[in-house]
Amino acid sequence: GQIALSDVLGNEQYYILLANDADRYGNFLDGFQVGVTYLNQSQRLNYGYGAFRLTGTYNADLDALVREPRIGVSLLASYPFSKFLRLDGTLVARHTRDHRLRSGAERDLDLVSHYLSLVHDNSRWSPYGPASGSRWAAIAGYTRDLTSGEGSYGTAQFDARRYQKVAPQVVSATRVNGQASFGPDAPRFYLGGYRALRGFDRRTLSGTRTVLVQQEFRAPLLRGLVVAIPAPWELPTLNVAAWADVAWAWDR
């Protein structure tokens, strides 16, 4: 369960998570999860902090949820340069048990992650999705293993999207995405499926370096269609799209 609390203007917010993934009564306390995050947006510099105890995480290599208890704290900050451009920063420090390394070994580690993101968004939306403008984000971060150094790694990511009308009812949508990782425990990135490299099965390509380019042309096919029986009901707009994807993946 999740609970969100806010004042009337949204200047101060609390987010509370309560969960339990125990599979039997004997390990009920070990499966308990809780997280509390405070966010202050009353000034131009937005900031927040929180604490958590979590037990599960997604392992991209195994494509499965795995049990990895983590206790830690987080710091958040966001500074808008304008209505369309902002700088985000996060720092997360946690103690993790049974962390699975790239080598397959499991260790109890103390990890500190810090990330910086430069985010731009001036896209304009229509009833059928974004129709003009652009969105992009450049993200860089590093996770340091304070225990042994085996779990240290860094990542860099860039995602850019451009929307423009090429005809009165046709929108061109272009996306370019690049990812890279480095370090002793550098994660692999996976491409494939309807969100990345459509037409291929999930996880078809993988590597510590990936590049994805997607191009779409979107247009409404049916709009304002009303069913009169048993009562008038306007059906949602039906859109069509022509698309093409291309991707590369490789290791260091």
C-alpha cells in the first residue's frame, strides 16, 4: 500500500510505503517493507529526504524479482533553470544483503549511489498525445561499493524525443536513446519488445553499450464515432501508426 499526504498548495508532501512479501508466518518480520519520503517544493530549489527498508528488487540479468534486503536513506534535489529545463540530483546510501554481483557471487555490501540528470521538456500535447516540441534527459551516475569495491559501477544515459506535425493530422515522433555502463559491476542493458526494438522478442539484444533509434508517424483513423444503442456513447479515438526501429548493442 502507498499513502500520499500533501498540503493544499502541494508545497510539502509525504509519501509512505507499507508492504510485506513474507511467504509464511515465520518470516513475517523479515518480509516487512517500509519507506517514508518527504518532498518540499515551497522554494525554487526543491528538496527531499527519506528512509526505507526494502526486501525485493528486479534483476535484469535473471529477468526476475529477487530477494535482496536493503536498509538506507535518500536525499533528493531539483533546481529549475526555466519552465522547460531543470537539474535533478539524487543520493542513496544503503546496506544490502545478498547482493548479486556480475560474477554470480552474493555479498553483503554498503553502497552509495549518486546521480545527476539534466531534463528538458517543452512538448505540447493534443488529445492524441504529444504533437510538437521536444523532450530529452541526460543522466550520469556512479554507485560506489564501500565494502570491497566489487560492486562499484557507473552509468550514462541519454534519451531524446522530437515531435512535429508533418501534415494537418499526422505527427512525426522521433526517439534516440543511448546507454553505457562501466566499472567492476557494470550492468547490462537489454533491448527488445514493444517499448524498445519493436518486432523483436524481449531481451533480444544486450550489452554494456546500447543505441536505439525509433521513428513513428501517427494519425487518427476513427474519431467521433457514436454508438446509439442502448444509450449514446462516443467511442475513443482510434489511431494508427507507421514505425521503424533500429538498434545496436555491444560490450566493452
